[in-house]
Amino acid sequence: MDIICSDCNALHWKAERAQKGHFGLCCDGGQVQLPILREPPRTLRGLFASQDPTAVEFRENITQYNAALAFTSLGVDEVDHAINRYGPKHWVFRIHGNLRHLSGALCAPPGESPSYSQLYLYDPTSALRLRMDRNPNIRQSTMKQLQDMISSVNPYTRMYQHAYEVLRDRGDFEDVSVRLQVMPGNDRRRYNLPSSEEVAMILPGDHIPKDSRDIVLHKRTPSDQPPLLRITERHPAYSPLHYVLLFPYGESGWHENIPLYDVERGCPKQKRVSQSRYAAFRLHPRREEFSSILHGGRLLQQYAVDMWASAEQNKLNYLYHNQGKFRATVYSGLEDAVATRGSEVDLGSLGKRIVLPSSHIGSSRHMQQRFQDAMAIARYYQKVDMFLTMTANP
């Protein structure tokens, strides 16, 4: 990889260049313009780059260190452990079903040990002991270094501590909460990526309307709510609250108000940067950037799966709530069934269907369209001599 993108300085192979001379995978020809990540603190960079036994052990157990220090937990319907039957040298993160990030109350329920964000409210010695009780196989000295680093440089540490102080002074009322809300600035210039300062803390009594993306913090779990609340993928704190070793400074992740950039006019567009485009930008190497993400090893694999799954879930959620735009009644065959069979139609057999258009990769209509394209090629070039099927083993 020695070819540099003239728009974002990402490294490429020569064959990746598009016909017009630009690279489309990294920044879509200059339309995606984001600031590079800050260089990680010296402690973390040494663990990423060094070859001493401490750094090697850290990289082998990086997912465990990250989970111990994260503010939120990772919820997955099913993790496929069978794929790692060949041992840690061939580790792969593969999931089935829904993936989500979960946030709990700031105080642990009676009789339960604190975890995740709750540990940042304890003194460092007690928090370290509780983390090591759950992870006895990793090095305590490394855990202490990372815990001190996150407490020092990550702004969410102080944000959660301040939220606890506010809720503690308000008493044990269940309806009192603190919200972490996206407060994007008015500047829509080239490098307008939401920063941690733009994730504002809305205190009780602040007359600011609620947002469906808000992260709601309670001192204790209200009786009418589940113990863990899901964080929406559309919140910029979705990634940094869990992947604290990839975003040690709390750099905000994807945000639905990040604009695409009009290269010809030199100004932002009305269209926004998609989640997949944002992830593609972050996953490309650049010589002037020491990316914690690309040095994350096994945590990089988990992050990539997480970003793909959350982007896919967002697309499906959009399709679910916008069925009218796809003429869903025509797709489902309801109108045809009523027209042809009249009163004999069994409405119970029709039900409510969620239509996935052919633009959604992997849907039945997408596969049917691909089949029709293949048959059109066969009709044009006559009889097919050879049919190849290719698969990839993860």
C-alpha cells in the first residue's frame, strides 16, 4: 500500500483507484472529510506498539481489558464460539442475531457487585480490586495503568461522576434523571465532527425537549423500567462509551448530522455521511495517523462487526418505518389476492409483512434481481459454458 489518496491521505493499492482517478472506498472522492484521531496517550501507544511481554499479553487479552473498563456493556443474541475452536491464534468474532449496547443505573442493585460505569464512581483502589476479581487471568499492573489513563483523559469519566453527584443530591426519586443529549454546534464546515463537548448533560429542571437518542441516567433503576436500557446507534457516544481503548479521549463516533462535502463547490451538502461511509473512513490507514482502531487486533474485529451490524440494523429500522414509500401493499400481494379471490381470501394467511426492497443486499428481491441480471447476460452472450461459485472462509 503505497498510493496516497489526494483527498484524505489514506493508503491504497494502485488497483483500488476509480476510473476518474479518485479513491471511493476511503472518502468517496473527498466527500467524507473527518479529522484524524488524536494520538493515544503514551501508556496506550506503548501497549499497542511494543513487543515486550506486557504489551504482548495486553494485545492477546485486549477485548477483556476493554470490557472491564467500558462504560456500557455489549449485548448479543448469540456469539459463535465454535468458530474459535482452533485456538486463540485464529480468533474470530462472529455473532448471530441482534447486537446492542446497554447502559444501567449509576448505582448497583442491592446485593450485586458494581460494574461498567458504576465502577468509575468508586475510589480507584476499590474499582481496581473489583475489576481484577472478575478478570483474574490478566495483569493487575496493566489494568491499573489503563484505569488511571481512562480516568485522567476520558471526559465521560467526569461526566458520569457529575451526573451521580447531581442525582445523589436530588434524593431517591425514580422520575429524576440526567440525560446525555447530542448538542451539535452551528458550524457546518469541513471538520465539523461532533466532539465530546457536544454531548451535553441535561440536568433536572433544564427545559430542553427530550430526544429519542438521549442516554438516560438514573441513580437507581426505576420500577417501571428494565434494568438495562439500550443506547441507540445514532448517538455519537455509542462507540466511545464501550470501546474506551479505541477512543481513549472519548472522541464521538458517527452522527447522523455529519454532512457530505461538495468538492466542486467547496461547501457542505444537504446529504449526510452514512454510518458505513464513516466506518470506512476510520478503517483506512494514514501515515500521519497512529490509529488505535487499526492497532486494536481482536478489538478491531469486534469493532468492525459492531459497526457493520449497527449500520445494517439502522437500515432495517428505516425500511420498517417507511414501508409506505415502497408501496408495501403491492409488494405483499394483498391487492392482487383480494382482486383475484375476492371474499375467499384468507386474511389470516396474509398477515403483516415487512418488505425489503431490491436495494437491500441479501433480501429475496435483491437475489431475484441478481438472477434476472445473470439470465440477461446469458441471453446476450448465448449459452453459458462455465458457472463458478465462490465462497470465503472467515
